[in-house]
Amino acid sequence: MNKIRNIFRIWLPFAVVIAAFCALTYASVQQAYRQNANDPQIQMAEDAADALNSGTSVEAIVPAVKVSVAKALSPFFIVYDSSGKVLSANVQLDGQVPGLPDGVLDATKEMGENRVTWQPRPGVRIAAVIVSYKEGFVLAGRNLREVETREAQVTQFAGMTLILAWVATFIVIAFGEFFLADKK
């Protein structure tokens, strides 16, 4: 019984360190995936806001082709006036432009830009970047389906790595305790 207690006493700090490194690795990769999901929308929203501020019409900014955000991975635009009314959009969800959660445009007004993960309905998550312009707001967004698939793979990989590392260190420590420790 003493040997088993000793194995756990030696193994426990390793288990904690392994868990911490797996969690750090998972969080780093997951956040890199999620933050990179914003990159196209940042450029799109900023460029569109600049064009609108320079006098380009909303119709020239928003493509005519509609994006069904529940299925498509294509980026899309929604242009709002200063009161939050939709002026133009090329996105649809269940036949209509999805509504933003309360407070998103107010926060954008204060900060000038807002980056949000938006879930207009279960099963549809959007990476959206909203930028203020003189007369309102420009939202550029896209479906996160593929990013979330990659995040799920990272979760599985981190979990398997954690378990395998725990088992391997436990076996090595147990082997050392039973077969290499000094016999007294």
C-alpha cells in the first residue's frame, strides 16, 4: 500500500503540470482559430465604412447575391443607419435578415468597432465585425461552422494528449517504484 501511495504522491505534480500545459495549448490554439475567423470581416467592414464615409452608396457596398447564413460559409454585409435600422443586407436566415442582440450597436457606437460571436438561432454561429461610419454601422460576418469543427478537433486532440500523458507518466513512475526503487 505504501508503494501505491508513493506512486500517486510522485505522479500528482506531473499530472497537474501536464493538465496545465494541455489546457494552455488548447486555449492558445482555440483562440487563434477564433480570432483568425475575424480577419476577412475586419478588412471588409473597415473598407466598407471608409467607402461609405467617402460617399459611396450603400447599394455599391452590399452585393446583390443573398447569403443563406445557415448553410453558406460566404461572408456577408449588413448596413444599418444610426438608429439601428437595416438599410441593406445580403444575408438571410429563415428568409429574413437576422437581428443583432440588444446593445451591440450601442457598444459599437462607443468603441468605433465591435467584434462579436453572434448566435441568431441554435446551430448558427457567426463571427461578426461591426464598424461605425458617419451615418450608421457596417457589419461584416460569416458562419463559424468550419472554425468550430476545427475547435472540436483540437478539443479531442488535447483531451487524448492529456489522458495519454497521464497514463504514460503513471506507468513510468510505477515501473520505477516497483522495479527500480531501492529494496529495503
